[in-house]
Amino acid sequence: MATPSEKLAQSLEVLQKLQNENGLAVIKAEELSRTHKERLLANGFIEEVMKGWFIATRPDAPNGDTTSWYTSFWNFAQVYLTSRFDENWCLSPDQSLLLIVGNKTVPSQLLVRSPKARNKVTQLIHNTSILDIRASLPNKNDILVLEGLNVFSLESALVAVNADFFTRHAIDARACLAMVRDASSLLSKLLNGGHSVIAGRLAGAFRNIGNTRIADTILKTMKSAGYDIREDDPFAEKLPENILGIRENSPYVSRIKLMWHQMRGEVINNFPKPKELPTDIQAYMREVEEHYVEDAYHSLSIEGYRVTPELIERVRGGNWNPDGDKSDREARNAMAARGYYQAFQAVKESIRKILTGENAGEVADTDHGDWYRELFAPSVVAGLLKPADLAGYRNNQVYIKGSMHTPLNPEAVRDAIPALFELLRNEDHAGVRAVLGHFIFVYIHPYMDGNGRIGRFLFNTMLASGGYSWTVIPVEQRDAYMAALERASVDGDIRDFATFLGNLVESGLK
């Protein structure tokens, strides 16, 4: 007779086969026998999303953990909607535009159009839902398929969205407008539909981002066709010149630039004023070194490593011996501590360059790869990581535990990171460099691991450029720190994050 462990192994083999066949973590109830389903549910390997639908989960995840759901959400939506409506469905124009510019934040309610819909809300787990709306779909040529999701094309969505999209999602709306190369595709839809009001709105929107050529073309063409058109800017504020290039190829770069513009004023209002660079560089560097043990302990603890001040001191003093000291045999924690020490030394050299007058953004751009390599080199030497893990920016999608924000895809990372460091080079307020440098770095999440630690190194490096002291983010305030990051990432509101960091810096100045 099979033991409970052997029975669970049998159920896991079935689950693995389903995942290998589907390439997805979404399971329909009919794909599992009742016995396998109950066994996998009881042991935490699957979670019910709604009646008859499940996703694969981690059995060691705490109750209420949202990570598996947020990482599965878009796959679930694609499989579930196709199961209900075949291919006869499309996400709303608003959601289509968000996905087109790479904003894959999990919505609290996903709006879907289909002629087969029943105008019904389907409740899902973790306070999410799907609202299907009975409505006609765009022409076949106006539907794109993005990672299995049917969405409006860029031009058809811009014509279909309501005016409030431009105020509710100003950053994403402007990034979408910047993707439009010329007015031809838009005009064909505006003229065929007789959309004079929408034409006036889009003309105003294009002029808002500095693209007067497309704005004027829309106005002239619609008037030539006999329409009475009045230009109307749908945005709440005028975008200053030179924020966006009208020929910007990457929507990710546009979004990063727009986020910086929108958020910098809030940071300035909620962060201590910068000071002069210290004249006694050696004294400043000694102060930085004095923070090492405290900073290493808290920064590693925030990431879930179990380290002690004693281990950190042994690493710094060269008394770390994983072969001879039993307490050092917990290799993952010990290697993390050793890597943090080596990276900290590299960061100090970067700070020294800044204090001698080099451009802070330029230094961080040049040196941050060194910080990363030092952070993980000990784990590679010990065989815990592969040498390829030191190669640089990630080549796979990554997710943030418990966050509704989905970091940029690997291709977008290579566009967005240079844009971030260009903004850092050109920014004249050190507090903005520190807060937005940290936030946007972890928003992009360029590495498979270590993003939080590198982001906090970047924060303190930029602090040095404004004469601020090295500032430790305490592990005891991790929840507030992560909640502020989440609000900035999901809602685009940087105030809590700027205030949180500003209070820590202010307390260090007293």
C-alpha cells in the first residue's frame, strides 16, 4: 500500500505533466481527478481561483500570500477568457493601452469585451475580478495579440478610450501618444467614424506632448473633410518642452521620463534640502564605514537573509571560515554577507569619486555593474550560483513577491536603464536623484536578484552627492518601506516613499 508521501508524489507528477503540456500554471478542474485535486489542495500545491479553476502555488507560502496569483494573473485571464469566449473577446481600450506601453500592473477589475458576454462580474481571489461587457469588437485588423491577450491596436484604442483616461493614466497615455509615428492610421479611423470630438481631443493631446506636426495634421485633415473640429487638451497639465522626444522609439523610456517629471516635485516637497559636498572627504568616508555593520544587517535582513552582526564583523575582519566554523556553514547567508562586504567597498569608491566632483549619475552608471558583480561573486565561487549569473541584466521575466507591479520585460530593461542613468546625470537636485534613482531602479528590476540591495546602494550614493549622511533603512520598518514602494509602483504616487526616506535622512541629520 502506498504511503501518504508516495501518494502525494503521484499527484505532483500529474500536476507537473499538466504544466509541461500547457506551459502554464493554470489548471481546470476537469484536468485533475478529485483525489489528486483534494490532495494537492490540502498540501498547498494548488489554489482555487474560482469554481472549477486553479493555479499552481508554493506549499511554503504563508496564508494570504498573493505572489502566485499576481504572477499567474495574465496567464489565467488568457486561458479563462479563451475558454469562455473562444477567440471572440478583447480587453478594454484602457487596459489595451496600458499593456501596449508595458504597464502590466494587475488590475483590481479586468474589463473585457465580447459579443457573448453577459455583463457580469466574476469574483476572483485576492480582491480581483473580471467584468465582461457585451459589446462589439474592433475590426480584425485592429486587434493585436500580446502574450496571448487580445487587445485593441494602439490607434484604435486611442480613438476608443474615454477622455478621463488621459487624466487617470496620464503617464501611460503620453507614452502611448509618443509611440505614434504619423497621423495616417489615426485619421483613417477618425474620418471613417466621423469622430470630430475625439479628433479635437487627440489633436490637443499630441500638442500637449510637443508633437505639433501630428496635432496640426489631424486638425487640417478633419477640417478639409468638412468637419467642425475644436482642439481640446484632455490632460490636466501642460507637459514642459523636451520631456519627450517626438520620435521616441521605446514606450518604456517615455514612461520612465514621464514618471521622473511627474514625481520630482513631490520628492522636493517631502525631502530635506541638499547640503554642500563635504570638504573633509576622509571624515565622510569614515562615517560611511561606521555604518557598514548596521547597514549590512538591515539591508540583508530586508531581503530575508538570516545574518547576525557577529557574522558581518567576522567577514569584515577576515575571520570568516565556512570550512572550519560551524556557524559559517549556512552558505547562502554567509555568502550574502561576504558579497555585501565586497559590494560595500566598491560603493565606497564610487562615493569617493562623487565627493571629488565627478557627476553622480555618471559614476553610478559606470560603477553599478561592479557593485552587482561584487555582491554575488562569493556565491559563484562557492558554487551556489552559476558563473553566468554575473553576466549582467536579466534575460528572463522576474516578479516581486506580493506585488501587483510586474517589472519590465528583459528587452525593455535594456531601454529603460540607460534612460534612468541619463536622468540621474541631468538631475540637479540630489534628493530627487536619491529617491527616484532608488525607486525607478527597483521599478525596472534589471537583475534576477539583488535589486533591492543595489537600489539602496544607489540611494546612498546619490545621498552623498547632496552632502547627506549614509542612511540605513531599518528592517523593523520593512512593511512601511515595501508599502510605500508598492504605492509608487502601482498607483504612481511617490509621496509616501519620499516622505518615508526623507524622515530617515532627517533623523540622521539631527
